[in-house]
Amino acid sequence: MNRLGRKASETLIEMAPSADGEESNGPLCETLSTAGSEVPSSSEIDKRHQSKDSIFFRDGVRRIDFVLSYVDDLNKEWEKKLERRKEFESNLQKAGLELETEDKKESEDGKIYFVKIHAPWEVLITYAEVLNIKVPIKENDIPSMVENPLDCMLTPFRLPEKVMHPEPDYFTAPFSKEKQELYLINDESTFFSPSMRNRIVNYILTRCPYGTEEGKKKFGIKRLLNNGTYSAAYPLHDCQYWKKASDPNCDNERYTLYMEWARFLRFYKEQPLDLIRKYYGEKIGIYFAWLGFYTEMLFLAAVVGVICFLYGLFTMDENMSSKEICDPAIGGEIIMCPLCDRECEYWRLNTTCESSEYSHLFDNVATLFFAIFMGIWVTLFLEFWKRRQARLKYEWDLVDFEEEQQQLQLRPEYEAKCTQKKKNPVTQEMEPYLPLTSQAVRFCISGTTVLFWVSLIIASMIAVIVYRLAVYAAFASLMENTQTLQPISGLLTPQLATSVTASCLNFVIIMILNFIYERIAIWITDMEIPRTHMEYENRLTMKMFLFQFVNYYSSCFYVAFFKGKFVGYPGAYTYMFNRWRNEECDPAGCLIELTTQLTIVMAGKQIWGNIQEAIVPWICNWWGRRKARNNPENLYSRWEQDHDLQTFGALGLFYEYLEMVIQFGFITLFVASFPLAPLLALMNNILEIRVDSWKLTTQYRRPVAAKAHSIGVWQEILNGMAILSVVTNAFIVAFTSDMIPRLVYYYAYSESDDSPMSGYINNSLSVFLISDFPERNKPKTNPENFVICRRKQTIENKMKRFLKRQLYLPVQRLSISSRSREEIFTHYAVLAHSCCKTGLYNYYGARCIHRQILCSMDDS
């Protein structure tokens, strides 16, 4: 701890109080001596023979570690921006960095200046010590593990050894300037990898001042990008992705990544994680390691899901419930109660024949097995990933990185906005801090904003429910009275039509709210002024995930656990806002509607995500390079080529994690309703790995390398979703699926040994006298003069079955006169009818009636 504090004070990461007693608001860059560096003068360089497609200065020796670009526009703030740039670049040179500017006349469009930055050896070794960067001290001489004899079977999936392990394995130690002789420094120009170099330069850029405005010292490249002083800041790719560079000093790692990793035809190959880590840094490397591991584990879940689906497919013809519904002598004779008030007519059960057959694909005995399996799978996935993550942490020298992250990654924005300082009791250093009152106010505003947006999502979901209720009657009336819909009326029931259109509408609302809330979440997180980069990411992650969780899953929770549960019964239907009658589930159950909802939202999100990630950047880059295609390649410089690419951004990886975690929720929280969800996720992830690698390698500027030892707060989110998934799937099986009622009928009420499930449909439907319909509910016409109609059974009917089992059958076996038995049954019927009329149709009411009837039976 003291060592880290000492290094921080050496490099003036925190500015000491000035001589006049004022405290500065940001860090300074240390002035380093570069007198020993030999730099050719511009007169010694023949620009006419210098290739512009290069990653070096004009001398061909000094490597370009970072590029700044700006447009010299003559507006009212031109002079202020010019002054900022002069001050900033002067301070960068004082910090030891070397700059080389390309005039706008040299650029492709004649408008953009490019400032190329090189970090000499003295700067690199100084900040390598500050950032605690680990470097090689000795090549690893520990013998490798004994090869598995089965590895030969995996040869088609392997990549060449040079690609998988681009450099030897070393023992490493944190760099120290005083002990340079201990390290394997063969060549100073290549000792630090390009990702380490751009990380060091970015560290300086984010902490270098550019002047004083409004009495406060301003610093950092991020502010200069926000106020338009610079238009872009980025490290360079090492070559073009489709061909190797002509320069023999170029590593061509981008080309290797494209050829071996970023092409879809390599989807069956393993990922070169060490090369990804070397080129992009550990943070991006660990993301692709997690995504690859997640995809591998999905393969097992997808296989089991397909088996469960095939079981439902092959047993579809044996499903007795569907047979009875489709049978004209059974389902064709069952008249169902109207689906809406007044406008809807009575309908026959066999009109839902096709939908009942398809519901068996997902609602069968295998559903229970698959729900149990996925509960085990998600636990194994999380535990095995912890093991894989620990192995990567060791192999990539990240074991003690957490202390680094907490101590050294102080956000420049925090240092700038926190003007008050106090002494750290551990390091005895003066540190900026945010007063408790200011924190409380900011958290209150942040919490209120998040609560408002979550409430807005719930309001939008209620609006979709109102839409469902409003159009449900229209669909029911249209499908019953329109002859052109007769060919598909069996498959496209009013419930399904309402569910499909509502799901599509809900998906559109989800996308719109996501687009708006992303910007709101970033704004309120910035307002909170988190202290470290990790703290910033964690807070933003929790806000975004909470919003996305409610946004994506609320409609699925409604269909799974609320739809059809509060319908009421004929004569006493339940209404929303006393206007719209609550919708009922399909006679085959609500599970098929949950499957429809899940498929549309999940598949729609994946398709839209791939369009956003691949097609949109490609179109933008194609449009941006349209003029450059007409110029000779040797005039289109490396820094211009990268400038025309899209920006990955500091939150680029955040959105990738968020997309995958939302998908993880779909395949775990509601997987009991859709066994094919893991298969869809597997196919998407196979594509996702190659799309992410392709866009990162070809369509985006090279991201600044960053370190990470884990997937961060996402691990805790995944753990929470795993626990919740056990509860949701148990509830889906118990309350949404019809499997439990079918099993109860099979073991308790079946009357046929040859066909145990025969009679289930009749047993599951209630009977209602049409003459008891109130005028508000009664259909306008009854052309066939039906006397009774049927509806899906509720708790009332379960009570009657309880009474039948507990009273009717025992009374039949009593040795009493038929008149006494008749009086008991009459008394039972009166009490049951009275119970139903008063709404007392729960279990305890049934037991009360049971006791009363038994008392009367004793009197008899």
C-alpha cells in the first residue's frame, strides 16, 4: 500500500498544494528527460519516399502509440480551442512524449490535422512502474501437462500453436526502474507490447492539464473530446486486416486475428485467447473467454432441449387431450362460453384443435425434466466458469490485480470535481473526497430517476395489457364472423392473434425505452461521480440491468403468472378499470402464449442486436470511406484509415455483456416454457462470437488496452438470476403449465385403465347455464339455442370435485335409504350453489360445507 502511494506521489498523479495556498483540481504529468533520445530532424527525412500506410513516424523508427485528430474550423471558439491544444500538447511534451503533426493538406479530405504521439523508453519505464505492469524476468521452465490421448480427436478444432500462443510463457514481476538488469530486455522498442504502450500513453493523456478555466485547472483528453478541441483520440491498428504490412517490423497481429478468428467460416475453431489478450488487452480477452465458455456450455443444454422438444413432437399423436379436443364427437360437441361481452358468440372447442396439438410440443412430461435439468446446468455453468476464470487469472498474471484496480484507477473526473481533500489514514496522503451531504443528494436524485423510469416501464406494460384486452374482443368477433380466416382459424386463435400482435408492440416499446434510458443511465451515473473506474462500471451496470430486467421480462412475467388467473366466471367476470374484461388463456393453456412471447422478444432482440452490431457499423464505414476509395492506397495513411472507422468506446464491452446476460435470463428464467431457447441462444452465440470479433477487428478503431481479472459485477448478476430461475421455472410448471392438473387427473380421477387420460378435457371444463348470463355478458344472438356453455375450470370446480370425492362417493356406499341419501345430496347441492353465488369457493369454504353436510348426515 505504501509502495503504491509512494509511486503515485513521484509521478504527481495527485497535485500537491501550490505555493500560494490554492489547491489544484487535477493531476499533473511528470516532466521526464528525453535528452538522450536521438531523433532525426525533419530535414533529414525525405517525405516523398515515406509510405503513409505505416505505424511509425516519418523517420521509420519511432512507433506511433497514439493519434489525436482535430478540425481547424474558424468559429467563435476557434481561438479558445487553439489555446487549449497548444497548452495540452506542450504539457505532453513536458511529460516526455514526442509529437509529430500531419498538416491538413496531407489528409485525404484536406480538413483534418493528425497529431501522432510516441512514448520513448524513459516514459515507458517510468509509467510501467507507476501502473505496476508485470514484465518477463525468466522463461517458464516448468514442464507442460501430460497430453490427453483424446486430444487427437480435437485436432480439427485447434488453431496453429503460433496463433494460440504468440509468445513464450514467462515468469513475470512488476517493473522497477532500479532493477532493469533483472528483466529480459532484448530490444527496448519491442519490450513493451503495443497494448501496454497505448495503455501508458492513455494514462498520461487522461491526466495531463490544458489550462485553467473559471478558476479551476482543467485536464484530460476526455474533456477535450467533449468540448470539440479534438475530434478523436485512438491507438493504431498494426496493419490492414486483409493483408500483411510491407514493413518487416510490423507484427501483423490484426491480420492474423482476422484470418484465424474473425471470419465466420472459422466458427468451429477455438479462440486464440492469448493473442486477443496481447492485442486488445485483458479486459476484452476475458470477455471473449467468458462468451466462448458460455457457448460451449450451451451446447449441452441445447442438445437436451432438442431431445425434450422431439419427445413432444413424436408423442403429439398420442396426446389424449388433443385427440379429445379435435374429435368432432367430443370437442365438436362442447360449446364454449363467449370470449368477450355481447359481441362474441358461442364457439366449439374443436376450433382450437391445431393450437392444442402445438401446445403439446412444449407442455408435456419432458417439460418438468428439462426444468430440473436447467436448474442443475446453470449451477454447473457458474461454478465451472469460476474455475476457468481462476485459471486465466493465473495464466495472465492477474492474481493480485484487484489491489491495483482499487488504488491506481482513480477516475480523473473524480479528481477534477472533488475540490475538497482529506488525509488517507492508511497512506497518509491527501486525497480528494466527496462530502457526505453531496453524496446523499446525488444518490436521491439518481434513485428517483431510476424509480421513475422503472415506473414508466410498468406503465407501458399496463398499456400493452389494455391493448390486449381492447383488441381481444375485436379479434374474437372478426375470426368468428370472417369466412376468409376459416383456413387458419384453427391455428390462429383470438388468444394467439392477440398475443402475437401484443408481443410485437411490446418489443417496439422495449427498443424505444432502451434507446432513451441508456443515455439517462450514463447521465445519472456521471452525476454520482464514482471514485474509481470499477465503481463507475458497477453502478452503471446495476442501473442498466435493473431497467433491462424490468423492460424485457415484465411481459413474460405477466403472461406466465398473471394472465388468466383473475378472470372470474360467467356472471361475475373481472374487469380492468371497470371497462375491459380480463383475457382468458387458451383452452390448451397459457404456456403456448408464453412460448410465443418469449420467442418474439428473444429472437427479435438477437436479430436487432446483430443488425446494430454488424450492419450499421459496416454501412457507416462504407459511407465514410467512399471518397478514399478513389485515391491511391499509398496516399491513404494508416491514421486516416483508422480515423474513418467507428469508435468502440469505453462502454462498448458493457453493452456486449448486457446483451448476453439478458439472453442468459431468457434461457433460464422461462426455459420450462420453451426447451428450444438454449438452441436459439447457441446459434446466436456462435454467430455473436464471429460478429463481435469481425467488427472489433475490421470495423472499429483499436480500443485502448485495459486490465480486468474477472467479468466483474456481472458474476453476481448471473448468480442472482440463477437463483431466481429455479423459482420461476417451478412456478411455471405449477401454475402456467397444465402438466400438474393432468398428473393429478391421471393418478386421482382416471376411470379407465386402458386410457387413463380419457375424459380429462370434460373434467377440466366447468358448466354454466346460459340462462344465468347477465345482460352485460350475454351474446346478442344464440341461433342454435344452446342451454349450457363450458369454460376453463377455476377453484370453484376444484372445490366441487373435492366435495364429490369426500362426500358423494362415501354417501353412495352408505347403507341408508334412498330417500335419506337424496336429502343429503339436495342439502349438498343447495350449500354448494350458495357457496358459489357468494364467492366462497376456496378450500376452507369447501371444508366448512363438508362439515355441515356430515352433521346433517349424522342426524339422518
